[in-house]
Amino acid sequence: MKIFEKIADTKAYLQQHNNNGKTIGFVPTMGALHEGHLELMRRAKNENDILAVSVFVNPIQFNNPEDLKKYPRDLQKDIDKLEQVGCDVLFSPEVEEMYPGSVTKQYDFGSVETVMEGAFRKGHFNGVAVVVEKLFNIIQPDRAYFGEKDFQQLAIIKRLVEMKNIPVRIIPCPIVREKDGLAMSSRNSRLNEQERSIAPFIYQTLVKSKEKSKNMTPDEIRFMVENMFADQKEFRLEYFEVADDVQLHPVYDWSESKGVMGFIAVHLGNIRLIDNIRFI
């Protein structure tokens, strides 16, 4: 595995493979790698000649400075996992390499960036778009792989690729879950033992909401989920939304859209967790 910290070195190395007709599959990460990341990488490795991965904790997508400070970092541990999945290229830059000056770029993604995560994490998606566009320019992948746990982020990145006409195919990949249903996340490692033991309640609630959706309206589902979390004092529900799977607009009747999903954000202790489930 080749490891690069500099943009110019990374571009030069990967350009050789591009020139030789090799396809590049890319998985951008912020490190703290887990099985969910590795599943993306195995698929990218299987579908391309070269697997490139970035590990970069992007400061401009954190609206909470404390969250950035506490984000888990262990590059050597990440490198060990990357070698296990056969990663060919790791790009792991310093912040100064990615952002030598102040970042002023602004995007307009319309209403898709103002609902749910966008409403609660101001500036988050702009920071995501800045770093993803920059990484696509550096790696120049044929395909890029993203997990559906961050479904709204995926929608933003699809929009970015369309707006900027970036020649990359975005590959959505299903959520990878622990045996007890908890969606895999780097944040899970920050849960204490008691919090981790009750965290699967999030997915259990989503599963129940899907079961009840056969006989209940979207508003009734919203009310049910809010009540379920009101009875669980360890959790603080930030939002639960029933929305279409393209614009992410709230849905009030199941017939409004061909694709409808449930989206949730919950605080458990000091840790914020997100998840989603498809209704239709």
C-alpha cells in the first residue's frame, strides 16, 4: 500500500494508473475505520483495478468544535485495517495541505441541505461538499462509494456531482449493522458500556415504525416514534422525519412518493447517532 500526505504526490501516482487505463475506486473516510467502512472498500476493490482511500478528519464540516476535538483518531490502527482489505493507495493529508488558506467556497443545494441534518448542523453540508469536491479532484476516481447511513450526505454528494459535472459514478452502499441492529459508526466507540447496551433501541424503533406503517399514516408514525423516545430518559430525540428519498421533503401520505424513508437523529449521553429505514 502506498501512503501519501501530499496532494501533488497522490495525483501524480494515480495519474499513472489512469493513463494505463486502470479504474480507480475511492472511499473517502475520516478514519476510525470499522466494518462498515471495510465493506465499502471490499466492494470498491472488487469493482475496480485500484482501491484508493482517504483518511482526513475534515474540520470544516464540524459545527460543534467539541465534537471535532473528541473525534476518534488512530491512523496506525486504520492503516492495519486498510492493509487487510488490500488497499492500494492511502491519502492522509494534514489540514494545512488541504486548506492552505481560509475556505470561502459556498454551494447552494436547495432545500435538500436545509432539512433534518441541515437544520440542526448549520454549515455541515457545505463543509462536506468542499472536501469531497477537492478529494474527487485529487483522486479522480471512476467510482466513489458511500454508505446509506448518511443518506442526506449521499443526496448532497449526488447533487454536487451533477452541479459540477464531475466524471465519477456515485455508488450507494447499504447500512452495515452490528448483530444487535445498531448502525455501525465511528461514534459508537465513544459510547460507554451502559449506553452501548441500550443503543439498539434506535433501530428497534425504526423497525417497529416500518411494521406499523402498513396501518398508520406518516403523522401517526411520527407521533408514535416521538412517544417511544419520550419514555426512554437516556435518549434525547433530535428529530424523526418521514420523507421522500430524493428531495427529502416530509411526506404526509404514503402515496405522495414512490420512495419513502424514516430518518432519525438521537443523542445518547453525549453522543449523537443517526440512522434510517426504508418504508417504500
